[in-house]
Amino acid sequence: MDDHEHLDLDEIEFAPMETAGERLPLLTLHEAHDLLTLLRRVAAEYGAHVPEAGRWAKEIAARVPSQE
């Protein structure tokens, strides 16, 4: 799942900066990959949080380099 070539960046809706509010401190690359793994696990399940987890997984995957 480290290959992000399947993502269509045109389908991802990034929040506009003027409405995004205050930005939090950056995650380390390791933290971002851990969060991405967790979101992908949630998105692979069934339940109310699947669509939101999938959306956030796509957002993060588009912003971080692949894990090598």
C-alpha cells in the first residue's frame, strides 16, 4: 500500500487555506505513515467512520512521500 500512483489528485478535495483555520505543528514522516496506516485500516472495515477515514487517508497519502 506504499505506492500512491493509484490516487487521482484531482478527486481529492483539499480544504482551502482561508477556511482551514490555524495549522497544527507538522507531523514527523514516521508519524504521518503511522496515521496513514491506521486510517487505511479503519477505511477497510465496515461502519460509520469508513468514508471519513478513506477521505483522510487519501489526503495524507497525497501529501507524504512513499515509505521506503
